[in-house]
Amino acid sequence: MKESIIKHLIFVILISLPFSFLHSQTLYNDWKFLGPTGMENQVNGLVNAVYVDTVNDTTMNRILVGTNTSGIWRTTDGGSHWQNITDNSGLKLIGINDITGDHNNGNVLYAASGSNLLGRNAHFGLGIIKSIDGGTTWNVVYPVGLSQPAPELCAYRVLVDPTNSQRVFALVDTMLIRSLDAGQTWTKIFGIPHYSNSNPNPNDFRYLRDIEMKPGDPDILYIASDHYQPYWHRESQVWKISNATIQISSISKQSELICCFLTMETRSLLNGLNWL
């Protein structure tokens, strides 16, 4: 969980810096800018996701990145050359928020589609897409049968259980969905209210943004939400699920809210847990 938070902080810092700075400066001792070059500022495009294939390529030169408007790009030489691998898929993609793969089969990939990022209110997406040939072809697996990007549909994360490739979790808008057959069918097993109170307000809403599995224990998941609220205290939440693999239709009652972070305060403590 801590590693994920650090990665997201690095991502936010990088996209906040001018491209001229990134291109001219060395980031620590083992980081270097790979491109693109010739861009005046970062609003021309965003990289939302990075996936390094360590199954098919032990040299780790095969990398996939997801962008906010132009689908998925792949390099097989460590970043020297890039090729778009979704333009010919027949899918009208609008943004990729996450890419992950099967830990036991490098040809099986999943991606979360959607265009809501960094506070943008309106969003469109295709949900969860899957490839079984290493990214050459892609198909929508959730919602089944969707061929056009749908409004108010944004998938944020996909997680494949490393102990069981058939078990896949995904965050779509305010839902945690689970597949027990490698993405063929899905069931909602957890969710939060879209609005933080009983009165719907377009300026006060939440989405489920990130999910992590406890190493060595696929039953335990940690889920993080955001909270878009421009005028008052924002209350992002962290949920813990302790029975993610059990065969029931809903595990909401077995989940617990373990922390609530307030924008204007240092931290909030729940259930005896300490956060720094």
C-alpha cells in the first residue's frame, strides 16, 4: 500500500513539471526522460498507466503505457521506439487509467478505460478491456457487449490475483467488481454512494480510485476513494475487505472503513489504526 502511494506521488510530481525541465534534468541517478520531445507543456497528453511485462520479457524492455486520449502504446526496446497497439482494435477508446497482466501468462492483459483524471467532471469510457495475444487485439469484457464509449462510465484499476488467474478485481466508478472466470462474467461485490450525502450534488461526489492486495493473502484488499468537493473538507476514504475470495454475491457487510483523510487536516484515525 505504501509503495503504491509513493508511485502515485511520483506520478503527480512528474506531470506537474514542465517538459523542458524533465528533458534537461536528470531525475535522481537512475531516471532519465524518454519522451516525447518537442511538447510545449503537459496538457498535450498525459500518461496514466505504466505496465512492465516481466513474464514474457525478463529483460523488462517490453513496456506498455496508457494515455488519457490515445489508447495504449508499447515499446519492446526499453523505450527507444513506441507503437500504438489500440488504434486498429476497432474500439473507440477514450483514455486508459490502468494496465495489468496475468502473472502466469504474459499474453493476457487487462486495461481500465475512462477519461476522468485530475478533477475532470465529465467522463466517458469502455469499462474493462482484455487482450489474450499480448496486446495485438482487444475486446470489451465489462460491460459485456459495449462497443461505444458510454457517458458516466470510467474504470480506474484492474487487479489479477497472483494465486489464481481466474480471479480478477476491477474498480468501475463507485463499484468493486469481481470475475471468477478471467473476465467472462462479473459481479459487483462492494460499492460506495456516488454522493457523500442524500442530496445529489454535481460538486460533491466520490469514485473508487485504487486497489491493492495484501502480499501473500488474496483475501485482503485495500480500496481507496477520492472525494471531489471544492468548497468544504474533502474526505477521501480507505476501505479494507477481509474476505475477497469467498463465493458470495456481495461482501459489503464484511468490509470496514479503516481511515478517512481530510484535506484540511493532517489525518483521521479509525478503528485503532495509526497513520503517519
